[in-house]
Amino acid sequence: MGRILYRTAGESHGAGVLALVEGLPAGLAVDLDSIHDALRRRRGGYGRGPRQKIEEDRVEVLAGLRRGRTLGSPLALWIVNRDRTIDRRVPRTVPRPGHADLAGLLRIGGTDVHAVAERASARETAGRVAAGAVARLLLREIGVEVAGFVVAIGGIEAPSAPAAIRGILRRASRSDCYGTDPATDRAWRRRIDLARAGGDSVGGIVEVRAEGAPPGLGSCAQWDERLDGRLALAVMSVPAIKGVEIGPAFESAARFGSRVHDGIVLRAGRLRRTGNRAGGIEGGMTNGECVVVRAAMKPLSTLARPLPSVDLATGRPAPATVIRTDTCAVPAASVVCEAVVALVLADAAVERFGAVTVAELRSDADRARRALLRR
Ligand code: EPS
């Protein structure tokens, strides 16, 4: 059974970030511009901090490509860090509440928070975004388009996004908050400015949609094969994400079942659904509707006006360490969530169709769709 597996390596201020992607079918054209575009979006967004002006995030392909196409061997992508100050950082011994600092030091021992924070930093997500950009290219080969965008910042929710993914992509690409409504962008910018002025940070909600996913990705046969569980793991593992839902799950929990489930109807000889409250997944498998995943991001944990903490070197109370950070990274998180959703769906597609080459994957996915229509 083919699987796409990915790992990352790299510290925030080390030599760079590595993404290793295994299981990509042979013959996929990998255009570096798409990867650079995704990395540019991850670096950007209103509310980002000074680090993003330092980094350029150019990708070097270390392995896995010949003449711009995958060989079916592991793909290794390398993103150089311009800030490589890992060995010059002065020790900081006051952990920041909300960060990995304290839990990590309780795990590995010592008092210098850099020993934990270097790897826990969201800089690592550059690797996931680079890998995810390749997964998006693979999904496009089988007619799947994935888009991440922002739906709320600091409690201000945008009106419903356009139904078609092209409209979402167009609008989010014009917005510095990666939203779909310019009026809400203005309110979000004001909220972010307010947080910055108060030495504070602000979180929000992002949504990822995947349109055109062939039905039957994932499985109900085993708990860890269920696609909703795999998506939740991938999205929840993004730094600062504390909640994940498929479709409007938390809203549906308050309703009667008759107001939640999407009816099945025959229209012009084709199976159709009366809605998509299931978020495109039933029984742990794609059902042919748009996959909709939402994630709640907490406000970032480094605060210019710091919370109380304890100096681990002296045992005395002290304000938490303050270092350079973002006021709001919700737009960036929408790009990271888009990447990890694409990686899960690409994995599930390769698993479902067992394809060794991109051409096989394309014809198998077409066959699955045609079979559905015939029925
Ligand atoms: C980030 C890199 C980091 C932070 C931020 C996001 O760089 P630096 O520590 O040099 O400023 O700006 O990290 C966090 C908010 C975090 O929680 O780790 C990045 O590249 O996304």
C-alpha cells in the first residue's frame, strides 16, 4: 500500500529547515515557483513579526528530482535560514507560559529555554509548507484544489466565503489577512493593531477546503485509517492550533439530527447531497463533497507585556522571557493548515489507488469518478 510520509528537521536559528517527502509517485512536475509562492504566503500576513523580513525562504532540491520531475525516490527540500544565531543566543531561564519552554525543560532537564524553543518554534512549519506545496501539485493532477483562508481573528468572524474554491483563492490572494471579505480585513487589522499596542497577541480561526476529492479516500476499517482522524492529527499538530472541526461540528452538536445530516437524492441520474454539513467526510471517508476543515488558533504565547513566571536559575518570580514574535500569525496558519491537509489527502489518494506513477494515479482517480457516475 503506497503512502506519502513526510518529516522535517531544523531549528529556528540553525542552518535551515529540511523537508523529506517519501512515497511521491514518479513523473510529477515540481515547479519551484509554486513552493516559493506558498513559502511567501507563510512568511506574510498582517501582524507578522520582524523575523519574516529577514528570511527569504528559497528552496534547494537536494534529492528526488530529475529535470524537474519526481523520480519516485525520497524528495529532500532544503530551506536556508538567514538568521543562524543558534550558538550565539544568550541563555534565557524564564519560561514563557503557553510555549513549549517549561514542559520541554521538565522533559529534557536544564534551565535554558532555547534548548526547547529552537525546535518548538513555528519556523519548522516552513518545511511543512514546502512539502505541502508539492502535495498540492500532486492533487491538482487528479482535479483536487486545496485552499486555506482566514475566517476569524480576535472574535471577529467574516461573512460566509464564496462556495467555489477559485473565488476563495482569488479573494484570499488579494487580502493581507488572507480573508475573503475586505470590510472584515479592516476590522481584523484594527484588532491586530490594538493587540500590538497593548503588548498582546491575538488568535483566530482558519478554514481549509479541498474541492474535487475523489470519493472513498480514507477508510472505516480501522481507527487510524479514518480520514477525519488523520486530518485532525495533521492540523492539530500545527503550532498554536488548539481545536479542529470537520464541517460545522460544534454548531451541529447543538442541533437535532434532522437539521444536521445531508440528504441523498438522485438528480438527472446522479447521486447528489442536499447540503454539506458533514464537511465532505462520512464514516472516515471522503463522500465526494468538498472537504471542509476548521482550526482554532490560540493567541501566540510570547507577550511584549509578559505574564508572570519563575526564573529557573534562581527560583524567584520573574516576568516571562520577551523575545521577538508576531502579534498575529493566523494568516500564516491558514497556509500551514492548507499544506498539512494537502499532504493528508495526497497520502490518502496514493494509498487508495496504489499508484507508482502520476499517470497511473490520474487514470485510477478518473476511473473511480466515472464508476460513481455510472451508478
Ligand atoms: C516564526 C519564526 C520565529 C518567530 C515565530 C514564527 O522566529 P524568531 O524567533 O527568530 O523571531 O517569529 O515563532 C513563534 C511565534 C513561535 O511560537 O515559535 C516562523 O518562521 O513562523
